[in-house]
Amino acid sequence: DAIEELYKIFGSKHRVKRFQIKIEKVEEISAEELNEQT
């Protein structure tokens, strides 16, 4: 799941603990929306 993946990435690359991460919102976006943001 996406939240678990986020915790893994920040923990391994940035040494951030789970309790230090505050997720405000999770929402699914389409591929078109993803391409617009880059």
C-alpha cells in the first residue's frame, strides 16, 4: 500500500521514524493528473 511504501522510503533514505511523519491526506490520482504535475 502507498502509505507503507512512503514510510519505507523515508525511513531508509532519510532516516525518518514513522512517528515523525504526519500524513495529512491520501488520494488517488489518474495518470493524466500525474503527467500534468511533472
